[in-house]
Amino acid sequence: MRKAPTWRIPVGMLALVTMLMIYGALVARYAAPWFSSWPMVAQMMIYALLGVVWLLPLRRFLIWMETGRWR
């Protein structure tokens, strides 16, 4: 267990927020026009799926923030 904070935690949090903003902008710019004419229920399912997809690489990123290793 770590006793003192490391530089990885604030840098990781800034990187996470930045990447989420970029991901949201990319989804809004490029993915949304493809299904904007679909029924609302279908759009809701697509947005829910896209809202969960960004979580896939998050585990390794959080491990790196805590330990400094990717595994």
C-alpha cells in the first residue's frame, strides 16, 4: 500500500478527463449523425452502449495510476 501520493494520480485524472472529453466530442461529431434519424429507443441503446465502451480500457489505466505498472 502506498503511503505518499504519486505524480501519476493527478496526471492520470487530468488525462482521464481529457480523454473523456475527446471521446465525447468524437462520438457527437462522427457517430451521432449516423443514427440521428433512428427511433428514440434505438438511439438510447446506442448511446448507452457508447457510454459503457469507454470503460473497457479503464481498468489497466487505474492500475497504472496506483502501481506504475500496466498489468
